[in-house]
Amino acid sequence: MKVYIETYGCQMNVADSELVMSILGKEQHTAAASIDEADVIIFNTCSVRQHAEDRVLGRISAEMTRKRQKPHMKIGVIGCMAQRLGDKLHQMNKGIDFVVGVDQYQQLPAIIYGLEQKEDFVTATAVNHNETYNNLYPVHTGDFNAFVTIMRGCNNFCSYCIVPYTRGRERSRPVEEILQEVREVGEKGFRDVTLLGQNVNSYHYRDVDFPELLRRVNEISSIRRIRFVTSHPKDLSDNLISTMASCEKVCEHAHIAMQSGDNAILKRMNRGYTFEHFLDIAAKLRKAMPGFALTTDIIAGFPGETEEQFMATYHAMEAIEFDYAFTFKYSPRTGTKAAAFTDQVPEAVRLERLQRLIELQQDITLRKYQEQTGTIKEIYVEKVSKKSDKEVAGKSRDFKITVFPGTSDLIGKFVKVRIVDAVGWTLKGEMIEVVDG
Ligand code: 5AD
Ligand code: SF4
């Protein structure tokens, strides 16, 4: 069967879709080149905000027309929404053939086979706190960057977040498995690896913690760049910071979710740190690694957030000057603690606060990008620029898209570039020399 996976949500889902393709590939299923060719369409879904769920439900409904024309085609839902809603998804849309939760992906071949034989709806959403999908090497679909999952699940129970309920408890993959996968992707030509987990700094396998894992990945010669997402501020230790600084392949960039700049809100969010702690780690990271880029997530309109508390977040963003911030309007998730708080902020206020944060960050990002003018960066060239075939585009170590005059033979190479301008959220540069290719 030809399988097409449509992926929503975080990078964990992108990695899981690659894992699912590898599980299905073992049973002779292949990836469909486009959705038009698919015998099976799988939606890998996200439950973090209601908007994400609504979008997928809309997409699934839209695909029912195709199903009517192609009656043998199967439609499945996997990921957080499958875990959260299970059978209910089938009640919402009878055209869905299977719903498979995040710990049951190994069953997918059998489920698809069963559906081919008889036409019943199947659901598999049992939680398995031990499932780490060992001995499975995902089909890495990126061109140059490979995502490698190092841990799954989350124990933090931030009061707004559905993830601990959909993805279950933290579990780390064996260190040798991870190193083997990194070696393998390196040999296949991916020079840039991103270690993935809901909270990577909680990684722990036998006597190996996250800094030690970083040191070991840093020794793999085929890899040139190492990134990781996501880090929790409460677990970001001095040891991790000094390890990042001493491992030359670890890039000068971290994504660390601040969520709010107000201590009372952080407490109600159950985040386990104060704003002062966050400021402290931001300062330490920037001191340890010159040119360090910091990106974050922020929630506007968390229950009980007053205008004053909102302004604390606003001022925090002004003070810290993130290179980029993903800003979200609080979305109540049934079953989480915060959804039951009685002081929900009206939707219009949440939206208006979000808008102010977006505008603020746009200015900061543009300013920070313009400040890069005159600096020299190493760019990993990924593609010919969308706007001109005389230009190529790639990313810097500090995770900034950079475009400069060049031809397609530079793709896959590391090039030293002088930054001459910033347009929107893109740096413009001119090539100095190829450094590695
Ligand atoms: N409402 C809004 N944003 C949320 N996030 C997680 N849960 C919610 C929610 N209920 C955001 C957080 C997290 C990011 C992945 O999504 O900022 O870091
Ligand atoms: Fe959700 Fe908090 Fe866990 Fe992140 S750390 S996945 S925000 S509960």
C-alpha cells in the first residue's frame, strides 16, 4: 500500500511520522509521492491547542470526497489527538478507519492489514510507559538535518498542558541506540542532527545524563552540528551550559520556553522556576557562548492573568530580547488543571494581548537580525532560494535563515558568509569561501 502521512504540531510529530514510515516499510508499504497516489492517508495530529485540533478535523473532512471516489482508501489518525480522543474521533467522523495512539505505532501494519481484509473501524490507544521504539531506525525525510528522538513523554504537568496526558511519562532511549542512529544519519550525509524530546535535559539512561550524551554525540566525526529541543528552564544546569560551550559541534542556539514573565503566573502554571531564574540562565548562556541565539514560547492570557501580569511578560521580552518567540493565545485543554480554573481570561483579551506580543517580537527580531550586519557566519546550504535561482539559502549555527548569491552546486556544503543586510527574518550575505563540503 502507498501511505501518505500529513504531519501537524511539533518536531516530535515530524520524527514520529518518520518512525511510522519505517515501521510500515518493514511490511512492504511505501511512501506515496503525493496524496493523490495514497491508498492510506495518516494524519499525525497535535492536541496542544484547540485550533490545532480544529484544523486537522477540517482536513479530514475535506479528504472524505477523495474517499468516496476511492472506496478502498483508508484514513487514519495518529498522534496526540488520537491518544486524547480515541473512539470519539470515529463518532465525530465516521469516515475515519483507524485511530492509533502514540505508544501503539508498532501495531500499524497489522491494523492496516486487518482493515484490508474486513472493513471495521480499529482503535489502539493503550498507554505503554515503556515504549521507546528501540531498534527502529526512522526514515529520515529531511534533506540535511536529521531529528533523532532521545526521550519520549513528560512528567512536568504544567497546568495548561495536555502533553503529559497524551504522551505519558518520561522514558529515555538507550544511549547506544541513539549514538548508533546518529552515526547512521551521519553516514547517510546528514551533517546536522537535532536531538529531540519533550524535555531533553531530563534525559537519563543508566549513568548517562544529557550533558554526557551531548559529549558522546559530539565525538561522532560525520556530524558537524548538534541542536536539541526542547529544554525546560528548571532543568537547565550549569553543567549543561558548560558542556554546550565546550562541545564545538553544539550550536549557539537554544529554544527555552519562558511562557510568562510573572512569578505568580509561572507558579500557577506549575513551571517550577521564577523569572529571575530564567534571566539568570539566559545571561549564563550568552556569557558562555558569544553570539548565542535564544528562542522561546510565550502564552498570553493564561487564567487569572491581569493586565499588570501580562505587562510583566511584555517587559520581560523587551529585557531579554529573544531572537524569536513563538507566542500563543491560551487555549483551555479539557482534563488539565488550568482548564478548571474559574478565572479564565475572556477570548477577546487573550487575542488582544497576543497581538501586542507579536508586534513587540517582530520589532525585536528585526532589530536583532539587523545587528548581525558585518558578522561572518558559517552557513549550511540547503536549497536554491525561492525568490531567485541565482541565490542559495541555508542556516547559520545560530539558526538564522541566510540567503546569498550562489549556485546549486553549493547545496549540502558549509560556506563562510559575510552578512550584509537583514530583510524581515532573513539574513542577506555574500560568500567568502567554502569551508567544508
Ligand atoms: N494553550 C496555549 N499554548 C499552549 N502551549 C502548550 N499548551 C498550551 C495551551 N493550553 C504552548 C506552550 C508550549 C508550546 C509547545 O505550546 O508555550 O511551550
Ligand atoms: Fe507540556 Fe510543560 Fe511537559 Fe512542555 S514541560 S510538554 S509545556 S507539561
